[in-house]
Amino acid sequence: MKIGLDYDGTLADNRAVEIAARNLGLINYPDYSYGLAELSKEHRAETWRLFTDPEYMGNLQALPGAIDQLYQWKNLGHKLIVITARGPKLQPSTRIAIEDDFPVVSKILFVDVFDADKTVLMKQEGIDVWIDDSAHNAVAAKNLGIETYLISNKHTVHNHQSRSLFPADHIVERVAQILFKTIRIKCDHCHALLKPTIHDLQDNRCRTFVKCPHCRRPVNVLTNKIPPSWKHAIYKGATNEHCYY
């Protein structure tokens, strides 16, 4: 699969709002949306100063578990594509940071405006799964029919009001918690591309086979590269002796 990922708040820890508050000596500030309109003029200005500082934006730390998770996905044969918002002067340092922390990423793409629409690049790259902490980008991907996961935790206050727009199992605190609901495998016989869900396997008494809708022959899922978490779910309670195929 082609997995598309946001960078700030998804792979990297960008707490510019919190750091700006500390810089200004602010103890309390209101919950804020993605555009920061609820913050005071001074707080918003200091946050934007950080957002446009190449040194700060180029030295963000990888979030816990993100590096290991991307290595696992890469080893399973997935292609990883980062699409993030950066103005021209921030792009070089951001590219270096991503390449240093996440060398398994196949492609790094930028949109030039902070709240720019990323769907053009999603469609251009043929993204199968999108992962983001930005509610408006996540909703846009979901509306394209892309399997979408919203990263939402105590540091992503800007998306808390949008959680109701996503299924509960597609809201996670970090990328390491994601269990894809669909995978892509090839039929062993006619080589058609199949996209079974984990429920297709769990509903099948055999658990390890799906029937190809094109040639109607069984396809052994375990001969394909699938996530370890899927294997655990497939084997749990499996009754292979009653396999129909």
C-alpha cells in the first residue's frame, strides 16, 4: 500500500503553541482550533514566529514509536510518503530532518501554505491510507474514500471537536497504535489485486484464505506480507480444520 503521512503532530513533536506560551510567561490559554484564532494576538504571533523559524522547524523530535512503526511498514512492503506544509525557506531543513529520522520514507512532498489542501498530492500519488492530526486534511482524505486515521491526543487540542467525524477505531494517539483495516494482496492464480479487510478473514472459518472475486479460487493471505497484528487477529480463535477451501 501507499501510506501517506503528515509530519507535524503525526511523526514529529511540534508543540509550538506550548513553547510560545512558555516564552511569553503564559500559564493558562484557551483551547484552540487549527487556525489558532482563539489565542491572544501576542501568543499567536509568537507561535507563528516558531512556525516560520527554520532552526526550530528543522529540529523537531520524532514522536515515540514513530520511527519503529515506519520501519515495520517499510519491511512489510508498504511505500511511505510524507506530505507536509512548509514555505520555501523551511523546506530544506525539514527535508534533512525527515531523511535523518525516517530514512525509510520513499518521498517527501510539500504544500506551501499552512492550511493548504493536500488532496491534490494524495490523488497524484495514489495514496491508500492517510494519517494526520489535522482534522480538515483528515476529513478531506476521508471524503476521497481513502482509509484515514486521525492522530488525536492531549497535545492536539485543535482536533478534539472533530473526533465525532471519525470511527472510534480510526482515532489513535500515535501511529504505533494503527491497525490497518484493509491490505492489498495479489491472487496467486490470476494475479488480480485484492483488498480484503480483516473482517473478511475473521468471518471466514478458515481465517487464512479469501476467495478471489475474479477467478473464484482461494488465496492464502499468509503467503503475502501482512502486519503482525493481523496475523494475531487471524489466528485468534481460528478453526482451520473446518476450512471450506
